[in-house]
Amino acid sequence: MTTINGEVAYRFEPVRDAFAANFDQHGDIGAAVCVYHHGQPVVDLWGGIADPDTGRPWERDTLQLVYSATKGATATAAHLLVQRGELDLDTPVAKYWPEFAANGKADIPVRWLLSHQAGIVALDQPVPLAEALAWQPMADALAAQRPQWTPGTAHGYHGRTWGWLVGEVIRRVSGRTPGRFFADEIATRLGLDFFIGLPESERDRVSRMSYRQPEVDLTTVPEDEIPEELRDQVAAWRDPNSFSNKAFQVTDPANIDFNSPEVQAAELPASNGIGTAHSLARMYAALINEVDGARLLTPGTLASATKEQAAGPDQVVVAPSRFSSGYMLPTKGNPMIGPNSFGHTGRGGSLGFADPEHGIAFGYAMNHIIGGPDDVRATALVDAVRSSLP
């Protein structure tokens, strides 16, 4: 039985039980969960193994790469610039990034980048990985790229391109890289242990990810044996030219080793944020409440930032999705507390979100990358939080 460390406030004990069950029953190796309620931490738990190769234990300050949960941090940086009057989401991207106007993109507003409506989910010619990690070659390739659909007419999850697209706007407006801007204006202000671009000095604290292969590869199953509700998705996975595949093949090679020091040190604002579950929860808490005297966004800015911008069939995921200007919004199977929640999931199970109605902010980070319909870990934790509310 895994030892669970940390603190839980009165009434939130069910979260400890669910967290322990994730290790005993649902495959967690090393993980942490944190919950804030009305600006105060009420759950801060961790346990397990940070590095399965060496047996290094997961400590309070263990850092974890959270994949696309990073997008919530990057979106928050963009909205901070909006709040300061430096960025207008309804202004064409090309005002801030003139090269972006190429190939029919002159009128795409910044808001469509944030809400996955720009249609720039893939590249005609993938960028060598080393160049993509250096930033500018990828930004140049995206500026020159033609949209894959008429911008504004549909939405589709810009899984990897989103970070360079939104990040370059942040860089052009602020004069700082998105990782530097986040560090200066958000992480330092709130005391967050969260990085977009990991400093070498923090490398030894990072957990090592393990990946579980699915028990059944649906792409090899005869079509008549695939559940009807999954057939469209599986057909897209089988098509090498689908957006479902092309969206994650923007680098050469397409498969990125997110355990590698080079990848972790680069700034990938869509997918390589590294931090603690506590920092994820604290950031979201500071979006909906004051936390130790600091609040990131005013209520008016937050209302605009979390207003639905795109909903319905997703051209990449091939399932319904909902987005505000940068944050995911609740859908069936997307574990959040209530209809006004906003946040972002990450590949394999990580999650950060806030629910302003109930004053809840949540962060979960783990190193066993599972994903798929049989991964119930984040859902179980969120259900436990919900059951703990008065």
C-alpha cells in the first residue's frame, strides 16, 4: 500500500481516500493532488515513486510535466496582457505579428488562435525537432502556413501548434518569451513552482514519466467490432492524412521524448509545462479569488476569458469539444465540478481547473501516462471533491 503524505482539511477526507485508491486500484505510480477552496488550500497530497527506474520517492516539491494542462497557464498569461490593455483578442494577429498575414491569414483575430478556430493545426512541411525547440523556425513555419480550413468556420484542437501560435503573440506583445513572461508576471507573483522551459537547476526534481500502452489497439480491430460511438474517431486515427494525425506530426521526428532534458528545457507553451499540482491549483485559485492578497484577473477579464467561443464537432479530436479563449470548458467525460468550470486537461491524466461557483481550484499531476476511457483517476478525485462540498 502506497504511503500518502500531506494534509487534508475537515470534510475533504474523501479526496484522500480517492487519491489512495488511485494507487491501489487505478495505476498511479507517483502523483500529487491539490485543492483550494475560496482561496485557501484544503487538500495537498502526494505519494508514490517519482522515478520508477531508481525508486526515487515523490516528495512535496517533486515537479511533473503536465502536457496540455500547460495551455491553461499560457492562456492565463495572454489574458493578463489583455487586462493590461496591451493585447486585443479581436484584433488581427498580423497587427502584432506581421509575417502571420501570409497565405490568407491577414484577418484572423487573436481570439481564434486561443479558441482553436484558426485552422492551423498542421504543417505542410514538419520542422526538424531541434529547430522547433529553438522556437523561431517553428514560428516562421506557422507564419507562412496556409490554414487547413476557412478560419472561423470550424474548430479543431491545435494540440501542438497552439503553443507556438499563442506564444509568439505573447512574445511580440510583451517582448519576452512566453516562459519568461509567465515566470516574471505569474509564477513569481504567486510563488508558483511551475516552469515553461525548465531551468537546469531544477532538473533533479523532475519526475520521470512511464507510459502504458492500451490493452487493445483499436486501429487494428475489424471495423464491425468497434463500438459505434468510436467509429469516426478510429477511422480518423487510421487515416495518415487526417487532422487527428497531422496535428501531432508538426515536428520531425513527430514523436517527442518529453523525458529528455532538451525538450524539458525548451519552451513549448502547449505541452511541456513542468510544476507541482499545488502550483496548478494555486494559479487557478488566483483566477477566481484572492490568494494571499493576489488575484491574477479581474472578474470582468475572467468572464471574457472563460466565455464559450467554440463548441460542437472537433475537426481534430472527432468528438464534441468546447473552448473559451484558451481554456477547455466542461463536456461529457471532461472531469470538472460544474457547468461554469474552466481549465485544461493534459495527455495521460493531468488536470488543472477552477469552478468559480463553488470556489474550487484543482490540480492533479502524475507520472503514469494512461489516458483513454479506462483512466478514471482524475474523475475519481473530482468526484471526491464534489462530494466534499457543503
